[in-house]
Amino acid sequence: MHFLEDNNVFQSEKSYLLAFEPPERISKLNMTLQEHNDVLVKDIRGQEHDSIFDETGYAILNFQSQIQYKDFHDEKKINHIYLKEVAENLKAFLGTMRVQIYEHLLRKVDALFPISTGQ
């Protein structure tokens, strides 16, 4: 497992990795990843309610979406329905007035799986 290596530059700028080739004077990334083999990963199924967000930094939230599984290929439905539902659930959980989702990633299994196509 890899984690971001601590760097003094992060006192004045956020870490970044550009997804495009920047001009020569700009670095494509400003971070280094550090490998950690001592991280214990646990299966938390059945213990979802045992976590205290303020202590652990994570929470498992369940909600029923209006869109169906078959509709997750529809970018319009994801943007206009699902992401709004996610934001509303986060607002309620966090007790905040606003949640801004900047981007999302939908992972899909390629039709040729387990052959890697890079898609």
C-alpha cells in the first residue's frame, strides 16, 4: 500500500498529479509515494455502525438511490440524480449546508474481463 510522503512543499501548496502534459516549466507532479507493508486492512462487514466518524475519519452510510443498477452507465442520470442524492446524504450526515462534489469515477468491468484492455 502506498501513501503520500511528507514534504515541506505541502505547507504552501496541495499535492497534485496532472492528467495532461504540462508546459516545460511546470512539473507533472509534486509528490512522492511511500510504500507501507505494515498496514492492517480489515473486513468491517457487520461492524459498520461501530465506527465513530470523529475518531476514525470514516463512516459507512447506506441509502437507497432512485436510479437502478442498469442506469449507472447513463452519465446524465448519475449527474442529475445520483450525485445529488450523495450530496444530500452527506449534508445530512455532516450537518452542513453545502456539499460540493468536484468529480466522480465510475469503475466498470470491461466486457473482456479478466483480459486487461486498459479501458
